[in-house]
Amino acid sequence: KGLFVMDGSRRSAHANAYFTGFGRSKRVVFFDTLLRQLTPGEVEAVLAHELGHFKHRHITRRMGLMLVLSLAAFALLGWLSAQAWFYTGLGVQPHMAAPNDALALLLFMLVVPVFSFFVSPVMARMSRRDEFEADAFAATHADGADLSRALLKLHQDNASTLTPDPVYVGFYYSHPPAAQRLARLQAAAVG
Ligand SMILES: [Zn+2]
């Protein structure tokens, strides 16, 4: 539905671009900082990457997954709120004859991060897989070399490290390290 330019320079020098929305409200957003730094060919390659996210339905799939996970979490909360051991196990004495909803919600919020911690590498990995897919799409519909140059400029400008710790990447990186993305783009260009 539109190509938007975000007035990002007012807040920081950070440069970025993203695709968001679904149905009739899909849009690609570029930071003005990005447009200022990239050549037209590089802008086209970044646009192709964002359209790759659309083509592969990454946003829709992500929203669907979140919906299912949220419902599952609420179902679990509903079930736990009726279990006496859930309260006593956390050192709280419930009054089972009266509603414990607020108490259950509070305890649930305290406990969930302990378990969701182990879900984060799985989610991060899925996100990185989507990035590789979007890169591959960009390399076939635009110039892969342009995308490589744009990626390098982004990393340079955002002062992000080119050699992150692999374990940290596994847990927290939603995007693959630049070296991996460049290597794949190069391999695609050769092959
Ligand atoms: Zn992306």
C-alpha cells in the first residue's frame, strides 16, 4: 500500500528499513538515514530484501505463531490458576474458595521468563532463517553485490560488530551476522 520514509534522523543516526503489516495495510518503511547513505542500486536491493519478507509471508506466519503461543499461554495460566500446588510451590497460600486470578497472573508473570528463556534461541533462529530467505530473494530479483554493499554500510554506520560471539548470536540475534549473510550472497552469485 505504500513506500514510506521514516524521519529517523531526528532521533538518531541509526539506519534501517523494514516491512510490516498484512492484508490491505502492507508497507515498506525506509529510514531517511538509509536513503541518504545508499546508492539507487543498493536501495533497490534493500527494497527487494524487504519484499522477500512479504513474498515468503514472514509477517503473517509470525503473527499466526504469536497468536497460537498466546492462546496456549492463556490456557496454561487458566489451568494453573486452579491448581493448589502452583501457589504452594511458589510459597504462597491460596484461598481456593475465593478467586485467585490476580495472584495467579502475578505468579505466572514471575515464572514465565524462566521457561521462555529457553524459547528465545528457537525464535531467534527462525528469524535468522527468514533473513537468509529474504536475502536470497533479493539476490535473484536485484543485485546481490548491491545488497552486500548496503549491508556493509549498515553495519559500519550502526557500529555493530562483525565478529559477534556465536552463543550470543544463537540466543539474541534476530539477524544473522554480516559475515554469514555476505558469504551466502557471494556463494549465490558464484553458483
Ligand atoms: Zn530482513
